[in-house]
Amino acid sequence: MTAATATTADTFRPALHYAARNTWLNDPNGLIFHDGLYHLYYQNNPLDNVWGNMSWGHATSPDLTTWTEHAVAISCDEEEDIFSGSIVFDQDNTSGFGTGAAPPLVAVYTSAFKPGSAHEGLQAQSLAFSRDGGYTWTKHTANPVLSRGSAEFRDPKVIRYDGGAGSYWVMVAVEATDFQVVLYKSHDLKSWELLSTFGPANATGGVWECPDLFPLPVDGDPQNLQWVLTVNLNPGGPNGGSAGQYFVGDFDGTTFTSATTVTEGLQDPDRLGEYQWLDWGRDYYAAVSFSNVPHGRRLMIGWMNNWQYGNEIPTAPWRSPMSLVREVTLATVDGNRRLLQHPAEEMTALPPKTEFESRARELPEGQHLIEGPQGRVQRIDAWFTAGTAEEFGLIVRGNGTKGTRIGIRPGAGQLILDRRESGLTDFHDSFASVECAPILPVDGMYQLTVYVDSCSVEVFAQHGRLTLTDLIFPDESSTELSLYANGGPATLNSLSVATYG
Ligand code: FRU
């Protein structure tokens, strides 16, 4: 274990988020709802709490709020590390790994071949199957099933396409350093045919990783489906380091055509603010969606960390939490197709220890401690109207004047998250930061839903139009919640706080 893990008590272990018991994790992998359980696999180092020995860890949840960790699902060996990928339920046993009566789960993952192995230096796509509902896995003997002779071909997400062009498996993966999503087709998950490529487009300030492709009804209309292509990139995010962008458009079974591309080819770094981001914070990466969720819901999870400092965050014995599960929908916003993101509604089933409500009040210039809702784990719902304040908002996990600021700067049209005085920040030069995202009032108001946990803040603003996720490492005694206004007054229209711990 590294020096940064010297913290004795496990004070940063999240209450509402998944983290492994005592090991490292990064990307969510193989997200699938199967036999009544949500399965979360993830990039895992089974032997340490820093990146290495990449294998797939495994946890399950009946309700998206409580998770049970299981044995490592797919392990690295002398030939390969097991990089990111996805899982499908092969209901018709197209792969032949199961039987018609007992169809298998099939994992499609990236083999990162090790020095000295038969495919040394390559990244290629491989299969493993499970006949016991996802607990034990067997690697296919004829791996890899898809190689391009590339060292940067990874992160396959496989979906079932059922549309005008037929019914088959579609894989989206990346040629990471070419800023390209590559799309393949298969009938048996074993032999793959190239369909098309997408990119470079919009943000290309870092390698493209972990893509996803899914249809969503526009404004809830099942007759009007559009396709969403998500692509994570590292670095090159809007506030530095790892982040995820998305495109909305059409997929005809062969080609994804984006209706939201701003720049083709290599990015103009000054245009990051015009692109569509899954999250504007610094700690929401490698986000992908669950397969086979009932009622057509599209649920996503991201790795709540950033490759800039991921291996150094001061948690022990584990390192890196997952984000909350988010439900994403597609809506028309000011004439454009945009993703809306909300915490999965299952979160509201958790019984709070205390609840607090405040009615509308003026917010004079200054910092105003709210007596009552103290805690380390909270959901905060707040509505504000701008006055003449330059900046106003909330201070969470506070201690006197210190804390994490979540503010609106109406003149600048910005939502900010300032974690410079959030607690421990000096474990990495780039950690202390102020994140900015564009925000406009809706019906004259600013709406924030904020989940605060032992080491994180997730902001869902303006009814899910904008999200901003950051890690923080406050002292356990930092439990105050305050409101503030700088440079003039603002109005608090309403505030409710559910405290879980
Ligand atoms: C993204 C990533 C993937 C890769 C995995 C390795 O965070 O770099 O591209 O498959 O992590 O752990």
C-alpha cells in the first residue's frame, strides 16, 4: 500500500455509494439487471488499493442503494489484464456457451496482452461466459475474438440491435488514440464485422474510452426514439482531466449520425463549453449504462474519480467510490436534444434520520448557518432566485467559514463548485479547484438537488439539465450546512434537507 493510505480510520467510506471493501476500483463494467438483481462489475485490483492486476470485481444490489461484494468475477493471468467491457444476456444462446433451456451471460472484455504473451502489445476483444447467473466465469478458449492489430482498441459495449436493419449484436468500442468509436456487428458474439466508425468529433483533448450507445424516447414519446452515443475522454474534460461527453442522433443499424456535433476533427480547446457533457465536475468518469433494466429505464454509473490524482486520494483500505446510480432521459431543451439526469428514484426510498424544511426567505449578504440539519450524508433540495448578489448558494460539509461551496454566479451564467477549503486537498497539486459550468435560470429560478456523502458531492441542477460531481475529503466533524450570498442579497425560495448520517 502507498504512503497516502496512512489514514487510520475509514472515515471516508461512503454511506450511499459503492466502494470495494479493501481494494482498488475504477471503471464500472458489465452493468446488467438479471434475475432480479443489479450486477455491478468493475475494474479491480484484487491485491492492492492502487491500479494494477486488472480484473473484474463484482457486486450486486436488489435496490440500487445497498450493495453486496462478491468474489472476483474474471481474473487477470500471466497472458492478459482484463480491461473494461460489458455483459449481455444471450437469451437465444447465439454464442452456444449455454443451452436453449439455460442461456448464458456473456462478458465481452478487452484483453490487454502482457509482455511475453502470444499477442504481446495488443488490445483485443475477448469473451467469458457464466452459467450461474454471473457469479463464476469461464474464459472462451478461442480468445481473442476480435483484434485489429491495435494497441489501443478497447472497452467494448455490446447491445442488442432490433430495428429496420434486422436483429443482431452491435459492439461499440474505441480506437482510443484516434478519438474514434468503432462499431461492429455479430450474430454469435464470436465473429464480428466492421459496420462504421464515428469521430473524431467535439472534445478530443485526451484518449477516447468507454463508449456506450442506447436509444431513448424524446420527451417521453415512444414513437420518437433518438440514439445517444456517450464517449469518455481522458484528459480533456471541461474542468480538467477525465470526463464524459455525449452525442445525440440516429443509428440505422450501421452508422451513428450525430445531430449535436459542434466540431468535426480535432477539437478547438476554446469550445469545450459548447459540447455536451455527462458531468461538468472532475469525478465522473468511464460512465456506462445498465443493460436489460425493466420498463425501458436507462440507468448509468460512473467511476467517481479522475486519472489526474486517482491513485492518490486519501482513502484506506479501499480506493475510489462509484457515483450514485443516475436515470437519464432525453428532452427537448431550448429546441435542442439534451440528456436529463436524476438520481435513481430508488434513492428516495432510503429513510432519513432527520428531515428539515425552510420556507422562502431573503438571503442577505454574508454566510448563514442553518440550525438543525447537521450531517455528513445528506440530500439537499434548494431553489433560489437571484437578487443583486454576484454569487450565492450552499456551503456543505462546513466547519466555521470553511466547507465546499456550491454557488450560482448569475451575472457570469455559472454554476460553481469550490473545493479549495473542502478538507484534505494537498495529496495532489491539482486537487484543490473551482469547477465551473454554464447555467441559466429556468422560469427565473435556480434549482439544485445535491447529494453529499463522506467523500463526495453530486449536484443535479436545473431539473437534471446539468450535473457536477466532485470528490471532497472533509474532517468528520465538518457537518454544518450554510447558505451564503456575496456582493448583495439573493432569495431562497425553498430548502429541504434529508440527513442520512
Ligand atoms: C478507463 C480505462 C479503460 C481501460 C481501463 C483499464 O478508465 O483506461 O480504457 O479499459 O481503464 O483499467
